[in-house]
Amino acid sequence: MLLPSATLNLNLYRVFYIAAKTQNFSETAKILCTSQPVISRHIKSLEYSLNINLFYRGPKGIELTKEGEELFSFVEKSYNYLLLGEKRLLESQTLDRGKISIGISSCIEIKYISNSIAAFINEYPNMVIKIIKRSSKELSKELLNHSIDLMFDITTNEKVINLNCNNIQLKKIGYSFFYNPDKLGKIANEIKTLEKFPLLLPIKSNQVRTKIDDFLAKNGIKSNVRMEIESYETMVDYVEKGMGIGLVPNMMITKNLRKLHINNISIESNLNLYYFEEILATSTREFLDSLKINIIE
């Protein structure tokens, strides 16, 4: 059996972790109820034992070196594993006191999973649900470090799939072009309309944007892109203001908007769920069951 090294000082790594998160020795000292000189000595001791510099020190604070970033990735993952162990012990006593961390890609609206969250909270009213919205790249890192339990995205995330991450395709999301007739008047239902009016499209990194760009190119449409928007809620708002024709998820359409019917256009994406089966706590597994009932059609 492999035993911990007698020279391994876990307290030093605790100090390093908090310092890396706060990027400030004074703030780290406040959190640990000690003084800044003590924190500095602990960091220097860890740097001496590893024979590397972990931080750049400047007048505005501290910043991880390349070696410090590499060490932090391991320490952060270990810290999150400890939290997971604590979480499972608490849930072994009662399911009604757990916590679930959910990451939702910035190009997805919360409406897609709101019913599942509401149903789950109604069944387990003391459960804590943490929801964060970030880019796909940021959420991938959070999932790989076990900072979040579940990740919702519409992109095919090769980074997490290649690390044996579980992936469920929950449902297809359809998109169409919509406009506000009160602002733009009556618009002809033909593809050339997309050349005559300004377009509001998702940002370039969005897979839906790639699909619509391909469609426009294949049909010889020289589009006039007025705005590139990450959030579809923002997209709907600007379409309602008459800023142009916007590509919007069908389920988000308001009564003020009218669909532009164009033949041979079919823009869809898959709503994907990513997670690591082997580290799921009981509460997260229960939520998954609720999710499948309320989302998968």
C-alpha cells in the first residue's frame, strides 16, 4: 500500500490553494486567521521544497507562474475530491441536504432545464442548486476539475468526451429566422430577404452560427450581419426592437415576432449533458432521473 510521504505538508498546499484563488496574501491571511508574513513564509517553504517559484510577486498582488498553474490544477482537483467525499457522507445520512452544481453554456437559456429544476426542488425543498453560466471552454475546465457536477452545452465537446466523460443528447433545439412586423413591416418569405435586411446572429464560436453561415454561403446569400450576440434572450430583445431579422430558438418566440418561412432551411442543435458517472453523488443521480423525465421527448 502506498503511504503518504512523511515530508508532505498538507497545510502548505492549503495555503497555496487559497492564495492562488485570492491572488492576494493579505486576503489569504484573513481567510486563515493569521498574518501576511506567516502566509509568505508558508509559500516560500513550499517553493523551497519543490525548488520552483509558484508566484510572481508585484505591487498589485500575486500571480501564478507557469509551474504554479500546473501545480494548482492538481491541488484544485484534489480539493474538489475532498468536497465530493464530504458531500457523499452528508447525503448518506439524508438526501434532503445535498448540493448540486450545474454549469450551463452561455449560448443556452435556462428555460430548457427550468422545469426539471423546479420539479426536483419541489420534491427536495432543502436541496441547494448552484447554477453558473460560462463559456463552453470555461465549463469544460470546471467539469474536468470537478468544480461542477453537470454541464449543459449545445456543442460537441471533444475535450471532455475524450476523457471518457458521459454524454447524453437530451433533445433537439430548432432555430428559425424571426422579425418584428410592427417595426420592419411586411417581409417576403423568400431567401433573398436575408440579403435585404440586417441580420442578428449568434457569435462565431457557436455551432449554430457555423450551420447558418454554411447555409447562406451555399445559397449565395451575401448577408449583412448587424449584430453578433451570445445570449438568445438578448437576441429576442433586439429583434423585438426592430434591429433586424434574428436567428432565434423556436421555443423562445414572443407574440410580437413573426417567423420568416424559408424553404430548405433547417437549423438544429443537440442539447447535450456532460458528467462523470463515477463521481456522481446521490442527489445528482436523483436529479438526472428527474431531468430525463422532464426534458427528453
